[in-house]
Amino acid sequence: MIQLFHRMISDALGISEKQISQTLGLLNDGATIPFISRYRKEVTGGLDEVQIEAIQTQYEKLNETAKRKETILNTIQEQGKLTDDLRERISETWDNTTLEDIYLPYKPKRKTRAEAARQKGLEPLATLLMLQREPHPESRAADYVKGDVKDVEDALKGARDIIAEHVSEDERARNSVRNSFARQGVLTAKVVKGKEEEAAKYRDYFDCSESLKRCSSHRLLAIRRAEAEGLLKVSISPDDEECLERLERQFVRSGNACGQQVQEAVQDAYKRLLKPSIETEFAALSKERADEEAIKVFAENLRQLLLASPLGQKRVMGIDPGFRTGCKVVCLDAQGNLLHNENIYPHPPVSKGKEAFSKLQKMIEAYKIDAIAIGNGTASRETEDFLKRQSFNREVQVFIVSEQGASIYSASKIARDEFPEYDVTVRGAVSIGRRLMDPLAELVKIDPKSIGVGQYQHDVDQGKLKKSLDQTVENCVNQVGVNLNTASSHLLTYISGLGPQLAQNIVNYRAENGAFASRKELMKVPRMGAKAFEQCAGFLRIPDAKNPLDNTAVHPESYCIVEQMAQDLGCSVTELTSNKELRLKINPERYLSPTVGMPTLKDILQELDKPGRDPRGPIKLFEFDQNVRTINDLREGMELPGIVGNITNFGAFVDIGIKENGLIHLSQLADRFISDPNEVVSIHQQLRVKVLSIDIERKRIQLTLKGVAQD
């Protein structure tokens, strides 16, 4: 079975059976995806996180199918109907749809019309009709008029019900209808009568009809959401006449009275049983595909957001802006610890501008503030203007930061545990400040669905969404690595090999014993075994460690290789990491061994070139157009600076400094054809856009990148 699984996964993914076997061996041994992709390249043949995750997913699906087959075989066996041929067919089938079709005639059912007819003793009459040789079925049906069978028509009707069920459970018939749905299925949506006003936001779908296979995932999810809200009636239908013609060709073999009875049963089978069943199947299948696409878009957006450029360890002032309630101001040290908080009221209706400036000046001086982070919500632009009009005694950079999800964090248990003595407004401002310093470390505290970079995230399969987003967060955290001496327990939870308990144990150990001096010291943490250490050590950094390798992605298992390199060059490891000329003398081929190949050696040399460097790029300052404050300030043809806030499969939403975001449709992203917006734009990218159209009533702004020069 295992060899069969390896072969099937290999065929599905185009990856060799050896790579699949080795990868599954590592996964089954408890290795994590980030660890395998980073430190076991020789074993897997250099597979990346996406490929390893695909192998794991395929393997899980095959195991689920194998369990389902066992259940089916046992159920049919209990009925005493399991023949050798049937057992062989089920054993050889790995397509879930085919498997369920084979099982359908044996599947325990609630009481159906056909079952009721069988209990009345009408199955022989149904068999007689199916043979289509009897010229006078009514006279034969008269023999069955007894007990619960009232008359001849009742007998014939019961027999037709049995035939209809037989037709609906026939594999060939089901595949015939299934093929019609696949080729010609049309998705139709109509607004529910009397709900036009309530359904206004779905008016693009009030009377729409399009080929199911051409319906984009975002349109399908929107239609299904409106259906769930009771605002649209939705159906999927093939060419009914063609479907019936095919079914009749298969089952109606005579033009006599029996044939007419069978024809009537086939029509009933199609309308009452087959069509609704296959429609449900295609509704689920199309929804599943749309979910997968939406989840893929969400995961990619989240990845880009988490890997956004950090300001780094600077002293930051976080401001959660507001009008009537004022601006909540917090001062943070370079590690993100809260030093001070207070309110200022620079805006109407209070308008205490001079007092606000005085307070800010004192805070900037007292806490040696390097940068200010302003949340991008209400009063954001006004607060930015106010700050830029002031002249402070220190040079301070001002950044606008997305506050999406900050309110979710501020009311969460994580925030309460971090700041039990402060209210939600202080916690929110702290989150805004920390997002500037290190977006990844702060955003992992928030449910990814609340960060605002998804597409119909509440409509897709929540289990699959959570799994995908959790894996994305884990991959990002491990790609960047974390400072072992400053990381929160929540951030440490995502490190390969650590769960909530070990992460908390690390924080507790740090609190009791002070900062970790080396990675080796991790072994003193309660419940830190050799396996967990192997999985996590390479992703944890100690910037001021005695051994400089403790601040790199070089795994402790490879320290001996670097030490041998240094010894061969007659220098220390510290000298090797700080002297490029020495590193250029290294011949990696000298250090090849049965367990250490060129991929690992190349990774080691890359790390020695940039010890401790953050893989994320430097942060850039940005300014919105000062003349545009509301949608009413926009004009067609106007060019504006903007920041990409969200990417969907139909385009990109851009923040242009007003309440409403503008959309660059897929067709407006480039002069050439593109199928994926990620080919052109990325989350938090700064760009210039042109206004194509403004719909003030619907608050929609269409933008374009065509013909716009980028800086």
C-alpha cells in the first residue's frame, strides 16, 4: 500500500518516488515542513515548503480514501453482497466519486419510494417492466393488486419508483449526466422576490447566467454567500433534453407499453433523483475549487504581509488617532516594551494643538524616539499633517501603519496577558507601534482572518483555511527566524518543533535565568528533548552570543563543518564570519560527506556572508497626495501615490489615503495579459496609480497602472 501511495503521489505531483518516500519518512519521524525544507535538502532532493506540504496533503487524502474503502467493504460484507469482483473493483478504485458511485446501490438509505414499493412486493413487476417484452403490463400488474397495493396504477407506479432508483444508482447513467454538467453546466442566480433592496450589494447577480466552468471563484463565492443569506436563488443545470435522450437510449429498448413505462421512470429518475444529486455534487465541487483558489490567494497575501519590511529595533512612538476621543500615544523602547502612554487632543472638537505639540516634544526627548507609527484609521491623515507641521528637536521619521486587526488584538487574551493593567486603547496603540518595528512578530498574535488581506474568508472551508494560514505563518516565522531573548511566547509557538508549552517554558526559563547565552543552553529548558532541539535550534537567533553561529541560520549540527573550515584557514570562527577574503578561500567540495552535500554547504556559506541579517528588505517612507482627503477630491485621469492593501484573483485594492480603497482590475495592471496579479504587484508595495472612474453613490474607485510611470 505504501509503495502504491508513493507512486500515486509521484504521478500527481511530478516528483520522484524516492523524494516522496524520503520526505514522508522525515514527516512521519516528527520533522516539520520548515525544518525539512531548510536542513534536509540532500534527503528530499531540494524540495521547498510548497512541495513538501503538497506531498503531505496528498498522503493524507489517500489515507482518508483508504479508510473510506474499508468502511464500504465492511458495510457490503455485512449485507452478504460482497463478491470477489466487487471487492477487487473497490480495492483498485482511488477516485472518490467513482468509489461512491460503486457503493451507492449498497448504501443504507432512509425509507425511499422505491424501498416502500419493494416492501409491497413490487420488485418482480419492476424487473418484468425493465425486460420490456410484455405487451400488456397492466394485466400483469393486476396480479400485484393486494395488501397495500390499491390498484393497477398503484402497482405500476411502485414498479416505476423501483426502476427510477435503479436508473439513478447506475454508474453509467450517473457518469452520463455528470459529463453533461461538466461540459454544459450553467450557473443561474436570481434575486428572491421582495429582497431587491436588502440584496442591493449583490445586484450584479440579480439575474445572471453563466457557464459553471468559466465562473471565477470570487463570483461563485459571492453568489453562494448571497444564497446563504436568503437573497438569491441559485441553480446549476445542464441541457435537460440531451441528458434525457442519453438516458432513454441507455434504458428504453422497446416502443411497446413496457418501454413507455420505463421511459416514464427514466424521466422521473432524472428529474427527481439524478439531476438534484449531480447538481449537489457539482455545487460542492465548484465551491471546493473556489475555496481552494480563495485560500491560496489569502495565504499568499498573508505571506507577503508577514514578510513586510521591519523598521527594526528602534525606539518608536505609536499613535492610535481619533477626533473626539483624542489620539492615544504610547512610547516603546527598542525591544517593544511600553515605557509611557497618554492622550493628546490636536483635532476638533477639542483642538488643543499647542498642548499636543508640547506633550509630543517632551515624550520624544525623554524617550529618545526615532520614529512615529500612526494607525491608518479615523483621523490618520489629519494626525500625519499635524506631526509634519511640527519641528521637533530630534529627527523623527513618520510612518502610516495598517491598523487592521489591532482592535481584535487589543481585546484578546494575549493582549490582556501582556498588559493586564492597561485598557484596550493603550494595547491598540502598542500594537500599531510594534507593527512598524516588526510586522511579523506583532501580526502573529492576531487571527489571520482579521488582518484584512483575504477574499471571502468567512465563506470558505474554515478547517482548510486555518490549516493553510497556520502553515503560512509557520513558514514565514521560520524563514525570518526569531530573537530567542526577546520573542514572545506566542511568536515562539510558531517556531519549528515548539508548541505552546515549550514556548512558554522558554519564556519562563528566560525570566528566571536571564538571557540565553547560547543555543546549547536551550537544552536546560524543561521538556526540551533532543528532537525538539534539532527542529527548533536553527530558527532561533542570539545576536550577542559568544559563538557568532548562534546568530545565523547555520544549524548546530553543522557547527563542526564551520569550525573545520576555520581551522583549515588558521583562524577563528569569529574571524571567518567577519572577513570576506578568508571566506573566498573556502573550497566547499573539501567538506562533502555522505550526510552533507553541496546544498547544505552552499547554505552555510551564504549564512557566513550575512550573519544575523534579516531576510526582509529595508522599510521605505511614503506620503499620500496632500490634496486628496475624500472621494469627492478625486478626478478622472488624476495620478496618485498609493499602497497595495489587498490582492484578489481579479485585481488589487490600493489605499490612496482616503476612506475608500481603489481597485486596479486585473486587466488594468499591465499592458500585457496577466492571469495572476502577483505577477505585477505585492502587498504593501508603493506605486503610482491613475484614476479611471469614480462611482460616488456606490463608493467605488477604478484605478489603472497602464501608462503610469513608476518611481
